[in-house]
Amino acid sequence: MTKQPAHIVVIGGGYVGLYTAHRLQRRLRRELRRGDVVITMVSPEPYMTYQPFLPEAAAGSISPRHVVVPLRRVLARCRFVPGEAIAVDPTRRTVTVRTLATRESDGEPLQLTYDELVVAPGSISRTLPVPGLAEHGIGFKTVEEAIGLRNHVLEQLDIASSTRDTAIRDAALTFVFVGGGYAGVEALAELEDMGRYACRYYHNIRPEEQKWILVEATEKILPEVGEQMGAYALRELRGRNIDVRLSTRLESCADRVATLSDGTRHPTRTLVWTAGAKPNPVLREFGVPLDERGRVRCAATLRVEGLDHVWSAGDAAAVPDLTAEPPAPCAPNAQHAVRQARRLAENIVASLRGEPLTAYRHRYAGSVASLGLHKGVARVYGRKLRGYPAWFTHRVYHLSRVPTTNRKARVLAEWTLAGLFKREIVSLGSLEHPRAEFELAAGTGRHPEDT
């Protein structure tokens, strides 16, 4: 009787999914070549987004296609299934997948059996029931949202420059960001830099007319870089006339008016929501134990509690931090996700070969954050950096972490060209409605500005 190959299924094409599958195909290359092992990745998108580069993509320093890593190319020895895992049966060891073809034909979902399963669907934006948020808010977790936000900001400058209506002009030039973590601060800082630079091409808009507001519910921003560097970042932003509101919440953005808990009201056409993330709610359909925050309960070996052949890591997992005092789960950040993925892959290989598993432990390397072009803060191995050295460290660190030599070379080339030539300041808003002009010509649609 022919022995069936061991089937490893990876759910999710984010940090954990990509790095786990990539390491598995390296460590199991002989088994893959002999047909003793098959690795299948299930992901709704054919690429992994390197999220730390989203602010630079929004500001135009990096092309969108270089912010993403193509899964099929990087995982050449793996099978890729474009679709969404909608259910897992740990008892029968099956995964139910709704593929793109399933959606088109209303056919039966695909059923995959597995020997080892990696559950890594990642996270989604954590929203609150704020009036008007669903209608007017803009997220910042995907490359599509980053490029859409860039086009939107430049479009607001076009609107402001082409009207004499003071109310419309002021609303167009007011940009509100909610959330003082990495995503919110870096996105605002990069776009404020871009917006200020863009004003040289608008004869009737002065940089100081733009109003950039950062709303943070706690008493500080960028807690990851430490109190001292966070305070420096706050001074740097306020020194650029960015209005940072600490201990303040967004209470409403109905009718395009941002109403804050301090009683102020700000008419605006731009409200960016970066106030945290939460585990993907699809985890509730996977039959795995979850903690109070909806994360998969894992042992330090990255194996799911109570399930011998299911593994998890990253934003979707509650992994104990063995270096923390008092004990606590690892923070849901990219640094942990990448390191956990490597340990997870090694433990799956050990499990297949009957070897003992190793617990995940980490050494804190530090944190870096960009505050716009040539500006930043960093805390690396106990050393505190600010300004240009921190910005340079930020770029070097993320260039070393982005997957594949091909991607590193492309990003480095773009940074080099960006340093030699001027910024490209052009809005391609029509990309969000590519068929609008044709529908208008055919008499079946409306102009995008009318929607």
C-alpha cells in the first residue's frame, strides 16, 4: 500500500503564513522533492502585504507593487489555493474553503484534509460603534487602502484649490487620524510631509492652511518606543503644527464632522481610523479554543492547546511570552509574528520527524518609527535614536526584514531614485472606479464624483 504524503495546510498569507510556509519548503525540500510532504496555502489574496511600508507607499516613496510579496513566486514548492477558509473540523482534520470559483458558480466549498494545520488568518481593523464611522472612515491595513488614501488626500487639495466656498475648502484641508500607534503616527507624518510638499504646486494653498489632527485615547503616542522617545515624537509632531489630542476620543463623524470628546467639532472630508486591530472573527468557526479577546490559545511551542496537529502564531494567537514578568501573552506585532513563524515551522518539522519541540523565546531587539522623510525615533538594543539616525535605522531594519532579495533590491532602488528626483504628486483616484468612464460613455453609469 502506497503511503500518503503528509499534508501541511497553512491558513492565511500574512506574516505568519508566508514565513512559516517559506521556512517549511526550505527545511523539507528533500521530502517535497520525493513527494513525502505536500504544503498547501489558503489565502484570499495572492500576496503578503509588508505593512510597515504602507505609510511610505501612501506618501509615494515606494510603488504599491513593491509593498506586496507575491505568494506563488516566493512559495514555488507549495500549492496555493485562492480562497477563504470558512470552517475547520479538528476531529476529522478537514478545512472547508470557499474559493473564488465557488463564489462565481455557487458550487460546493472545497474540502481539504490535513496532517498538520497552521491557523494564521491574521487580524482586521478594530472599529467602534461611532456614528458615521462606517460611512466616512478610511482604514489603513491594506495596500489598497494606503493608495486610496494617497489619492484621496491629493484630491482634497484639488478640491480646496478649485473653490471659493470657505466651508468646503476648510473641510477639504482638514485631515483627522484616530489612533496614536505605529500605523496612525507614521501614516499621518508621511502624508503631512507629502501634503506640505504638494502645496508648492498649488498656487492658492499655503502649507499652514492644512490642518492635521491626531486623536489618541490614551495619554501618550507610540508606547512601543518608550516614554522618552514617545515624548520626543510628540514634540516633533506638534513642532510641525500637527494638532495632537491626547486622552481624547472620537465620538462622532456623522455628516463629515469629527466630534471629539473634548467638545471640539472639526468639519472634515478625511477621517483615517487606525485605532487598533482584533483577531479575524472567522476563528470562531475553526473549532479551536479562544481567549477572552478572540485569540487562539497556544502553548509556548506554538501548538494550539488541546489539539495535537493544529498550530498558530501572530496576531490571531495568544502565545505566552516566557520572557515577560509578570507572565503575559506576546504583543500582536510584526516582530513577534516573524520570529514565531520561524519557530512554528521548526516545530512542525520536528513533529514530523519525531523530535522534541522547542518553546518560543525572544530577545527584545527594539522599536523604530518614521516621522516623515529624514525624521524618526528608535530604541534599538537599549540605544535611543532620534531624527535622521532613527529614520535611517528604520529604513535599514525594514529593508532587512522584507522577504526576498528581489523585493529588497526593488525597494532600495526606489529609495535611491526618490532621493535623486522630486516627489510625484498626482492623484489617480479613477483607479478606484476603473469602469466609471466607460459606463458614462455607454450611458449606463454616473461620473465617480456623483457617487
